[in-house]
Amino acid sequence: MSGGDNVNKLVNLFEGEGAVCDEFGCAIPGAEDGQGALAEKASRRAILPGATIGVLGGGQLGRMLAHAGNRLGYRFVTLDPTPDSPCGQTAAQIVAAYDDREAARELAQRSDVITYEFENVDAGVAEMLERESYVPQGSKLLYTTQHRLREKQAVEAAGAQVAPYAEIESLAGLQEAAARLGLPAVLKTATGGYDGKGQWVLRSEDELATAWGEASRAGTQLVLEKFIVFDKEISVIAARSPSGEVKTFPPAENIHVHNILHLSIVPARISDKVRAEAEKLAVSIAETLGAVGLIAVEMFLTADGELYVNELAPRPHNSGHYTMEACRTSQFEQHVRAICDLPLGDPSLLTPVVMANILGEHMEPLLEWMGEKDAAAEKLGVEVKVHLYGKAEAKHKRKMGHLNVLALNVDAALEWIAQSKIWRV
């Protein structure tokens, strides 16, 4: 019997008792205490080890999710258009486009629960799967975070502040908004875009027409954001289960190079007050948006201690990779626990750590380093853990893996990274 059949059997059982069933579970109208407890248990739908988790997307996040879930006893199947995808190397794979509805239905038939490993999957497919199978993350949050304007409005509704912004529909509108918000400002596509793609930093009025010409060809709505002069970029990853349990990982201090995350430093070099406020914001956003699984909240911290939410990601996040060795529970295990409605794990930090991304141009020096004895690591007292993603081609600026540099303090880890030849290309 397939995972989907197991869920349908449960739904049919309750419908026979006059239950009202939807994608979130079943409720029995007028049920007494005993029946109500049974209905509540059905609504929770705890998915126990031995079940199969379907993953929309076959990238490195799915790969690491499968590694963590396999250790708990779950099976995995992924849907991705690239044969032998990173996740497909550790799970069964359906090779198909993300908008292939029949392939998505096959994924549902083979799964007890479905999750997504990146937010640019087809929202229509996610909505269909939500109706026809069990997707505890739902499609609503995916729909929200796929569009910058909707995302900003949702963040504001959760009580957090974002950079002042304006929707842009014409060059005249861009000129008016730039005058009102002030320059510098950042013009962004409302959909798509990652690692700095789909963004134009505007520093003078002379750049507006050129940026409008390039951005308008993207074929999507545009947003102009006031440029926030920040002291640090930080992120907090929160996990929330269908039962409402919420836990946060320690904030990471993030350093980007060419708009791509280079380092995540934990503990972040911020005050206890800022740390507590950042975690509080992440919890508020997770609860207000009804997130299930992980949600990463990226923030700007200004010199005067103000926090502005920059972006959300409703999935495991690059800045959470440090948790794999440095926390009692990794972000990937926590995501599995959350979507399966198991008790969430302890996210406490075990050791200071700096996560460093490995891009395509770093692969050759990394492999050379792996074959040699590392005197610097011994001298500085650091332990370097390597995670490679199994991608077929090491393209320039493509994320190929990451290192978690464990140390007695982050200064030692940063010094090892500074001395290493891996990133000197």
C-alpha cells in the first residue's frame, strides 16, 4: 500500500463517521472527548519513521534532508528535471519538470508526506498536491514568499519592519519612488532572483533609465527598496510543527561576496539584546504566517541596533548549514521532525563554528587541500568538516559544497579560512 493510500484510508474512516476532512486533517462534528481526541490526533498526522517523504526539488538541500531523514528511518523520493540530481543520488528520483502534474501525482502516490526544498517550485503544482495529498507546509506560504511584495506585506503583518519600498510599474514611477525613498536604492524583480540576480543598485538619477530598461525586460513586477546602511547581516532559522511547537536556531552572522553567501559565523557577533530580538521576530513570523517546517528570516542590523527583515525562505537555508555539526539537532533533521509532527529537537549550539561556501572555482584547491596534512588546522585547534553536493559540473559561482570549521572560538575559525588557499581565486 502506498503512503497516499494510508492517508486516504484514514480520511475515509473518519468520513464514515460524518467527519469533515480537508488537507489539514479530519474533524468529527459533535464528537465527545474520546472521539475529539481521535480527531485531533488525525489532524496532527504524525508521520513516523518507515514512511516515505516526497521532495519537490532535487538540489543539495534535498540531498542533506535525505541524509538526515535516512538516519531517522525515513525513505525519500524526489522530483527534479535533472537526472542524477544531488538528492537523486541519495533517494529515488522521478525525472520530470516541476510543472509536470502527472509526475507530481506520481510523487504523491509514492509518498506519505511531501515537502519542498526550494521556493521556486511551481506554486500551482504545490496547491494541487495540497488538495490531493499531504503537504503540511501548504502552498500559501510558498505563494507569499515567491513574490517580494506579498512577502513584505506578510512580514509587516507579523510586526517586523522592512526597508521602505514601492511597487514600480514605469520609468516615471521609478523616478518618483527614487525621489521619495532617496538614493541609493535597490531595484529588484518581484519574482525569481537569487544570489544577487534580478537586482540593480541605483546610486544616481542617471542610472534609473538604464536600470528600468534592463529590469523591465524580466517580465515581472518590480520593487524599489531603500538601501539600508547596515552594520551586519544576520539570519535566524525557526522551525514550527503542525502542532504549533516552535524552536529557533542561534542567529548566524552572514558575510556575502559578490552577492553570494561566503561565510556564516556562529555565535554571531551581536549583543544579547539583538540576539533575543532577532529570535523573537523569527518566532513571530513563523507563527503569523503559519509556517510548517523551517523558515529562514534574513535581517539587516544597523549600527543603532535596528533590525530590518530582508527576505524569507520557507525551507532549509544556506546560512543554517553550520547546524550539521555545531548544534544538537541539525536544521535538516529539524525540518524532517517538523513536517512529520515529531517533537522538535534541541537546537542548542555545541561549538563555535564558521560555515564557508565552496563555489565551482574553489573545487580544485579544495581537493588539493583534502589530500594534504593541514598544519594550520592543528596549530589553530580547528576541525574542518567537508560537505560536497555531488553536482556534475563545477561551474564558476555555482555552490558545490561547504565547509564547517569548528573551533574553540570564531576568531580561530576565521583565521584558518584567511590562511587557506581554497578561496584565493
